[in-house]
Amino acid sequence: MQGDAFTTTIYVQLCWKSALYARVIVPDAEVKASWLETIQSGNSDLPFSKLRTAMNALYPAEQNQLAELTAEQRLATLAQMDKNNNPVFMRSYAGRLIPATCSEASVKRLDAAIENSAVLSAGIKRRLLVAHQEDQRCLTIKNKML
């Protein structure tokens, strides 16, 4: 009997996660802005596991145009987010929400963010550098293919 309760609990959690993912991934600028505000607010009632799910669904690669709409805002608030949140949260946040969209504008934006990264924690600064390196590599490959 106990196994059935465990299985049911896992099933409910997976359904909730899938439903949340489906709500966040919707390709609509207003939906994205609302979820970004929820993630950045710091006072959400959602547990970290659900915020992490929202972070993962917010800007998939197919939605780079929507990601560009909030790219400046996400970089402008990075230092404050780093200051206000714990390293576990920030590892997920930086891994998914530092904007890198394989474009000249994106590389320049990350260059500027690196120049202003003195106040960031070591982990977030490293993630910013990695995002910049990956973005530069993507752009180089993209340009060679054209």
C-alpha cells in the first residue's frame, strides 16, 4: 500500500511540473514578463523547485526573439539578484537566464556586463564569462556557415 501512495505522489508532482512548464513556455511576451517578475521578485510563494521549472521553460532556444525583449533587464538586475538570493538559486538563475542569443548584440551586451561585474559573486561572474565565451563561439560558427 505504501508504494501506491508514493507512486501517486510522484505522479502528481510530475503532472504539476508539466502543467507549470506548459504555462511558462507559451510564446507570449506578457506571459514571459509576468513569469520573469515572479522569478525575480524574491517573495514568490512558489517553492524553489517550481521556480527552477519556470526558469527552465521561460526562454527556450526557439524563442530567442522573446528572450531579447528582456535581455537588458535581466543583465541590469543580475547584481541585485545575486545579492538577494542564495547560491543554489543563483546557479539555476544564471544558468538559464543570463541572455546569450548568438548575435552581435548579445556578445556586446555580455561584454558590457562583464565590464560591470565587479560586484558579482565568483560563481555568477564565472557563469557570465562562460555565457560570453559560448555566445562568441556560437556567433563565430554561425558567421562561418553564412
